[in-house]
Amino acid sequence: MPPETPAEVQQAKMRFGIIGNAPALTAAISRAVQVAPIDLSVLVTGESGSGKEFFPKIIHAFSARKHARYIAVNCGAIPEGTIDSELFGHEKGAFTGAIGSRKGYFEEADGGTIFLDEVAELPLTTQARLLRVLESGEFIKVGSSTVQKTNIRVVAATNVDMLKAVEEGRFREDLYYRLSTVNIAVPPLRDRGNDIMLLARKFASDFGERYRMPPVTFSDEARGLMMRYRWPGNVRQLKNVVEQTALFDAGREVTADDIEQYLPAGGPVYTPVIASAPSHTYDREREAIFNMIFRMQKEIDALRAEIEKRPAPAQQIATPASEVREMPMSLVHYHHPAAHTSTVEDITADDITAAGSAATPQPSLTLEDTERETIRRSLENNGGRRKATARELNISERTLYRKIKEYGLE
């Protein structure tokens, strides 16, 4: 996926206090910024302590839901017997101690974003309830028979190997694919290179300012040790070690021996290994389609902005600019980058009038709708030639045939 503009990534870093310039971290932040305006479920994966909790906040802050509620739920901290009540609410008398009805997080977050941390810890029965919310927006309170609706965006996070959990029967496969419409992988600290020392100096400086103590510095040997250490606890462990040295070695230059006394005995060191090239998988093909959707969304936004800037003659366009902004994506004539670049002239006055004639706002297109439209237009552009269409979409012919059958585009 192409990186987002540096300004937006930098804005996200500054707003949420994210320290680091590692390419993998920047790519993860860029991915969060890109997916934020598109109302898809997102799964954030990464090791414990790597900073996964920042990404749902970025997604919420850069989305259209930013003025609505954001609720973070630690699924691993709620007892199995009460988690359904916490998430979906309960009615009076639903169980012992239920002296009144109560709203759950999904009802409280209606219109906003809910972050499910440690989502792999959910019981299977709760997973079934969550799947229903993701598929239809419907849920039922504990002890009730009334179906309620909610409009929420779900961002989940886990440090568990989800595919392994699916294979072992600990997590529903259908729920996994619903949650991971878009996946954001947060890199471990050991793979972030010089970010380790950037973070160490920041933690030492913050500690010194907070407690009015002289800051510590790090010797070359200490820096070498910190760069080689594996940091199994990631950023959280690094902060713990640095704050201990900042307390007990205040005002001194910290040596490698000083650092070692705060690390577990026999702690492993880390030697980066060059990863082998990934094989061709369906996930890569789906990624290519997502890339095209993101590009389409940006081109549409640019077209809308251009239309609003241009004066509209009364005899040709009687539609207010506010209604033009509600124009459905299907009215925008999109061309693959290999063809000529789309311009404002591709949208006719009749198209704009037709878009404005709808009295009710158009609902947001689902991922399936957008994917179907993308494939349909590509088939049209290539005169129905499936081989050329598959090459244009950067997917295999087998995948294209399956999608054509699935969406009834024969």
C-alpha cells in the first residue's frame, strides 16, 4: 500500500505522542490513517507492549465518527460470566444481582467506535453475539427478547496468533474474517532499530522532569546492549528499565552493567533475520483490491473538491453543492491508472442532476458493493476479456472467475 502523506502521519504521531521513525511503524500508522475514513472493521495485531492501543484511537480520530463516543474494552479483564452483560447490557432480573436494566458498551457507543482489546479472550458464546453485531448491527440484551440496533465501528486488537486460535477451535473462523477486513501489524520494538534509543532518551527525560531529578545518559556499551536485546516486553519493558536507571543512577552515565541488572538473567539478544519473500496468497490479492479501493476513494474526494470549486451555471446544474457531496460512488466514472486520468468532465450535468434528485441520503457502500463495482467496471473497460481484467486488477484469473460468479457478473 502506498504510504500516506508525511503530514498526516506526522500529525497522528504528534497528537498521540508516538515516538519513532522505523519504516514498519510509519507504514502501520499510514495504514490506520488511510482506512480511518472507510467504515471497515480493523484488526490490530502485535506483541504485548508494542503499542497496539494507539491505532484504534488514530482510526477513530481520523474518521467521520470522531465526534461520537470512543469506548475501549479489555476483553481479557472481564469475567466470562458477566462479559455478555458488559458488552450488550441486561434487563432487570436477568440474573442474580440484576436489580435494574443496564445499557451495554455496544449501546453506549452507538454512532461511534468500540475498541475490543484482547479480543481473542472472548468466550465462544460471546463471539457468536459479536458476529451478529458485525453482520447486521443487531444485538439482544441479556434477559430480553427484543432485538436492538446499533451503528458502531469495531476495531479489535490481539497479541495471539489468530489463525492458530481458529485451527484449535478457540476462535470462530467467520468472526476472524469479519474482524480482519483490514489488518494492521504493529512491529515489535526489536525490529524498530534506532527507535529504541529515541524512546529510551524520551523516557529518561520525562522521568527526570516529572520528579525533578538530573537525567541520565547512556554510554556506547549501554546503547549497544539495548540495541541487541530482544525486549520481549517491548516498549512497556523498555520504559520500566529506563525509569529504574533514571531513579537509581540519576545524573550519571549509565553503563551496560547498569542496564543488565534490570534485565532478566540470561535475557536473549536479537539478531535481525532477512525475511523470505512472501508466497502468492489470497490475502495479497485482497490487499491489491483494497489498494484500488483506497485510490478510488481519494480520486472521488479530489473530484468532489474540484466540482465544489467550479461555478455551476444555473441553466445546466440546478443541484446545490451540498447535494453533490452526497453523490454515490457509482456515478463517478473511474479508470484504472493504465488508462487516461479521470477528470471533472467525465461527470456529466445529467449525472449530477440525477445524483441530486434523490430526496434521501445514500447509504455508505459496503466493501462487497465497492468490490463488485470495481470488477464490473474493469470488465466493461476490457470488453469482457477476463484475462485482461485480472491483469488490470492485479489478481489471478481463478480469483476473478470466483468473484464474477459470487457477484453474478457473468
